[in-house]
Amino acid sequence: MENAEVLAYWKIIQERLEEQFGQKPDLNGVLFIIGVRELGIIPEKKFSKEEKVSLMHIAVCKVLSFSGYYELSGMDQDGWPVWENRIPLPFVSVFEQETMLRRHVVEYFISEQLL
């Protein structure tokens, strides 16, 4: 997928999530939403800061699993997904990391038929 195509899909994702949640999310916000979706549990209380970080980790692992970097290895005692790193992540700049994650987020939304 070309960068221009990824950016076009990214804008669509942001617009749809802004319509749904009333705020345009940045990459971290989108990852948080993916993490909550993958967890499949909405608690009665707000997520703690530690849980929010864990949700973003779940999302990163899920989207990078499309390229084989991570694989779901099971669930922990609280029902949270546990991911195993399969391929070392490349050492790239922050800009390249963000570009890579956006590309994988777009792939996630397409594969989950959310676009």
C-alpha cells in the first residue's frame, strides 16, 4: 500500500472515530480504541493509567501481528490477551515507527471490515 493511500485511509479512520466519539483521535487514541475493542471488556469504572498503557500495547501487538512481529499466545488470569514477540522489531526513527503503525492500523481496519 502506497503512503498516499495509507494517509487517505488514515484520514477516513480519524473522521469516523471523531463522528463516533466527538473528538479526532491521534495515533495513541486510535491504538487505545483498538486495544479496548480487542480486549472486548468495558469496565464499570474508568481504566487506570496502567490499564490504558496495557490496552495500547495490546493494540500495537495486534496490528503488528499482520506482519508476523507478534503472535497471540493466550490470555492471562484476568482475560487480557498475551502476545509473544516473534520477529525483532526494526530499529527505525520515531517518524518511521509512526508511519509503520499507521499502515498496520489501516490494515487492521480493513481486515476487521471497519472501512
